[in-house]
Amino acid sequence: MQLTNDGIHHFALGEFTVTALNDGMFEASTGIVDGLPADAVEAQLTANFRPLPPRITVSAFLLRSADRTVLIDTGCGGNMGPAMGGVLRRLDRLGVAPEAVDTVLVTHAHIDHISGLLTETGAARFANAELVLHEAEPAFWLNETIAAAAPEASQKSFALARSCLTPYAARTRTVTDGASVLPGISALHLPGHTPGHCGWVIASGNEKLLVWGDVVHLPGLQFAQPAAGLVFDVDVELARKTRRRAFDMAATDRLRVAGMHLDFPTFGHVISAGDGFSFVPEVWTPTCG
């Protein structure tokens, strides 16, 4: 019998405690994959013991040090149904009040990453937090000309980004690739999924972690088939190039990674495997008293 975990996983990284917070899991479709026929997608997922239709995990991350409480993304909030929105419940379970969060690092402005920024009444949930994101992200989502020209199917995404980002306008900081955001934390621009899609590199002592956002949505498919894009990539071809670049970097540098849609608790390493790659989950080690 498989027992349910509590969706909270702590990981020590030098002076930081990194906590993966599971937001939930939703059922998708093989139709979201761009670049591979449906039968090839199903065969790859089945070979990797994945359910069909595929399921997508959503997570966010809490970083704590002696003087910082930082969130990387905020999950779905109440925008994707009662089975989602677990990030906020898990922060409450940890005793982390919204006003205690001093910084929110946003990987990108999609529904499952920024909806938790708002309360049920549409106000800023994290009243004391600075919002940090790559400069290309608000330049895209808050541009009225781009929004007006977007397909009808994308209009809700533009409206949601605007509603979530606007309450933080007075305390938003935009950054560029490689910028130092906070002590031990820097930005890594990973464009394609969205124009300002950004990973966050956390370094302390000799340890380093890349939280890479949505480089991967379907780990049972995209490591072996990096060319498999998603229909909601703003630039599918650029996202493909970025994914392979991120995989190459992680494998070459033996860099620990984590991602919002990797299997919870998401920490692990990337290795080369034939023409593709493979993900090696971090081995869990109990804390000894």
C-alpha cells in the first residue's frame, strides 16, 4: 500500500534550508505535447511507468536562512480547483505567515506559478514581500499591444498575469540574466516557455542548486526526448533549445536541480543517456540525532 506523504520536503544547502512544497497534481493530455506524435508520447510514458493520461505535478520552494524567508513561485492559489493550492496550506502548516515572506522570486507568470500571490479578494497576499522576476516577463504580459494581438485562447493568461502582478507594482524588481538577486541567489534566464522564464541559482559554500522552473513538464518524456515541447510554450523552438542547454549544463557541471513539475520532491541530477538525458533523483537521507 502506498502511503501519502505530506507534500513538504526539507533539504539543507549550506546556510539555506530549501523546502519543496507540493501544490497538487492535475491530469493533462498527450495533446499538449508538440513535436512528437501521440503514439510515441504514449509509448515513452508507458515505458517509464507513467499513467495515461499524463499527470503533471506542481510545486514551489521555500528558502530560509538566518535572515531571509523567500518563496520561489506561489502555486495555483484557488484558481485550479480544490485539489490544487497546496503551497499555501503547507506554508500555514509550517507556521510561515504570508507577512513573514520578504521576497517572492517568480519563474514566470503562468497560472500555476503566480495565482497564490493574491488573496481571495484580489489583494496582495504577501504584504511585505518584494517581487523579483526577469525583466522580459512583465514586458510581455503587461504589454497591452501584445495582449490585444494574442489569440483568444491566451487572453485569460494575459488577464491573470496582469491581475496577479499589478498589486505588487510598487515593490517589483526586474533583473537580467546572471544578476545577483540576494546574497547567494542569482538569476538564470531560460527563455522559450515564456519570454522571461527564469531559473534561480542558490549557492552556499561549495553547494549549488538550480531551481529551473518549467524546463520540464513531463519528466517521463522530456528527459529522454528533449525535443518534446508543450503547446503552451510561447516559443516552442526556443524552449526546446533552452531545455537542451539546461540539460547539457546540469549534466556537464553535475549541478543539482529542482523544478516545479519534476516528481515530488523534485531534487536530483541530470545525466546524459544516448541521444537524450535521464534524471537521477536525490537520494533521501534521514536526519540523525
